[in-house]
Amino acid sequence: MTSASPKKLLSLDDQTISYGDRVVLDEINLHLHDGERIVLLGKSGSGKSSLLKHLHKTLIANNETIAWIPQELGLVENLSSFHNVLMGRLDQQHWLSNLRNLVWPSTQHKEAIHTLLQQLSLNDDLFTDVGTLSGGQQQRIAIARALYRHSSILLADEPVSGLDKPMAKKVLSLLKQGFGSCVIALHDTELALSIADRIIGIKEGQIVLDAPVCEVNEKTLAPLYLETLKEPLQSPRGE
């Protein structure tokens, strides 16, 4: 008996993605399936963020439950680390429960969030205002919020850009363990190759590479960061 094909999460066929009146991505063909771990690579301004935002909007419209780490993080700086992480589950709980946890946080949530923050090397007081934390610490709070959501799908825009390499590797490992499917934009090709099973390269508003990670390496990815690219990238085997 043959195994069932993975569930298709999303299909984009010759899609144009615009920001206001400006076309950011053109002729995008992209198919996402359950269980894939995809990394988007490309220079700043290539269209990675715009593609992620479009994927987020489309998946939400398809009634998928998404954990989302935007580049701007979306934290509430005058709320504590605890409350910012708990925000990942607000839509999964009754409003009375959310109100109670705002004023009298439950032991269950406190213990679970404390454990999660320890995994991310955040050992400060749970109730420290996020606005007093460093940029790297705030980034890890946003990562904790996504993990605490317990969703099967993660979309993340440069989630480890403010972290050193050892911490970035640790965080990406936690994200890989925590989500069955993910699309993550990164700028570091070494990190991308360590977490992805599929690499999508974006340059000048177009997808110029879509290949399994086993078919690419840092050398073949280097043209993504050159000033011009005259033809689509190929894997080392020319496929």
C-alpha cells in the first residue's frame, strides 16, 4: 500500500505580489506541503518579507493556524515577558481566562513559560517589561511566543538576525523541533543549510532557485547575493 501524499497547504501559480502600486514579486510559482521545512534566501529587499506576509495572509484565509514571527517582532513593550509569550495563545482561550491571566497569572502558564524561556537562555524575571530587554532578548521572547502557540506551521522573518551564531543554531533547532512545517527567511546560508530540507532563493523579485537542500551548497547559493543574475540558479547536478 502506497503512503498518502502530504497535504498541500498552499499553491501560488504565476502570482504577482504588490506593495501599494509597486510590484514586489512577479510570476511566483510556489507549492507548500505539510511537513516541509523551507528557508527563503536572498539579499535584503529581494522580496522575502513580502512573500512571507503573502503566505501568512493566504494560509490564514485557508483556515490554517499559524505561528508568526514578523521581522518587527510585534511585542507589547510595556507588558512583561510572561504576558507577551502568553499572547501566542490568546485566541485559543476564553476571554475570561485571558483577563484572569492578565491580572492573576496561573501557575500552569507561569511554569510552562518559565521552562520555555530557560530553553532560550532567558533567565530573568518572568515579569520584567519587554521594553527593558535588549534586542536579542526581545527576539527570543517573540520566538517563545511562537513556540507557546503550539501551532503546526511556522512563518518567521529573520528570527535569529540579532543573535550570535551559537544561540542562532540553538534557537533554530528548537524551532525545527517545535513545528512540523515552516517557512523561514534567513540571511545566513550556513544556518539555512542546517535547518532546511528545501531552499528557495529569491532575487530581484523572482524565485530563481527552488531545490532540495541536498542539491545545493554555500557555493551554489552565493550568486543570490551578487548584484545581477542573468539566468536562474541550478543545483550542482544541473537539475
